[in-house]
Amino acid sequence: MLKAAGSAAALTILGGIPLDAAGAGVPAEAGMTPVGKRKDRKKILVIGAHPDDPETAAGGTICLLTDAGHEVVCVYLTRGEAGIPGKSHAEAAAIRVKEAEAACAATGARPLFMDQVDGATEVNLMRYREMRDLLDREKPDVVITHWPIDGHRDHAICGILVLDAWRRLERRFELYYFEVMSGTQTQMFHPSDWVDITATRARKYKACYCHESQNLGDVMNEWHDAMERFRGIECRCTAAEAFLHHVEPVSLL
């Protein structure tokens, strides 16, 4: 949750990540990541099943983080191979990878692609190991991903793989879930944290619209606009993205 403790310099976001620009240098212009590395720089992975999932679910938050000088990596479980009617898997993947790279350029994030296949994602020992190994290599401070009971199979599988990796890696990073098309895909979602994205909402939509092959206009206008405004009402701002912090005891026994 965004929290202000007396001044803008104390503003924090998910996992207590500082949002002030202290130690990060001065942005070259509005919307650009500050020059240099802040002393308290954090690394955040936003993991989605398909190109466009990180941006639609958390694009405003990603922009806030990169603007404050933190490192954000958008991880895509698949390359969206099944996402363009009339295109082969290879053709669709090539198009959607370029779109994801353009979206990351708009938010200031770094793209990272895994090798599962859109519409045919798997949960097995090999896939568990892949996700665990990726998170072990990247060493994030915070991970944000799909709600593991999301109505979309690829979304749910992505969340399950990340949850398993978090446990196997002894909960060494903070884990949060995001929502997409709440009520139809992300179901039974009760947020613990809200992020005011009023200032970065326009850039979020610019990044989402980089995914031209997906024709996201109706999805953003009919679903995400309403979600963001509703979450904004909950935390008394114009527009917000909502997240659920996964907290569980070290031992379940």
C-alpha cells in the first residue's frame, strides 16, 4: 500500500520500497527513469503468463517503480504463440515479443522471456525447476504475479509455479498477486495493498497499447478502467492497482 509518513520523502510502495528519488539522480524528463542507481535500489519481477499481462495488471505500478530508480523485470512465461488468429505460433511469437519489448521501453522495465507455450502451459517437475532457477538467478526483492486460482488456465499455472518457487527458495522475496479482468478471470480476490497510479496511468495505457495485435482498447476501456477507478475509490484516489500480499507461517504443521 502507498503510505506517506509525514512527507513525500517517506512514500513507499509494495514491500516498503521507497518511491522518492533520493540517491537516484534527476530524471532527464518526465516519465524517464532517474539517472544512476539509488543506494536503496530494489529489484522487482512482474511475472505474467503472456505478453501484455504485466502491463495491464501492474503497468502503473511498474512506472512508479522505474521512475523512482528501481529495477523492474517483466517476465513473460510464454511468447503469446496462440494469441493472433491466422498466424502460426512462430509468427505470433515474433510479433508479440517485439510488442512486449516496446511496452517495456515505455515503462522502463526489462523484458525476460521463458519458453512455455501459450495455451499449452504445463505444471510438472521440470517447469517447477525452471521457475525456481529463474528466480534464484534473478534474486528479486519483490515478485508480483497472477492469482493462482485465476480463471485463465495459463494465468493460474503461472501463479502456481511462482508460489512453489517462493516456498522452495525459503520465501526470500516478498510475494504479491495482481488482478486482471476482476470477476471474470481473477476471482475471489481480496486485496491487501493498493497503489495510486493516477500519475502514471497514461503511460500504463501507452504501454498496453504497444500490444497492437491484441486490440486491447475494449478490454482496457470496459474492464481495467472500471477496475482502476473502483480500486481508487477504495483507497481514496482517482485510480489504483490492487494487490494481495501472500503471507504464511514458516511452518504449515
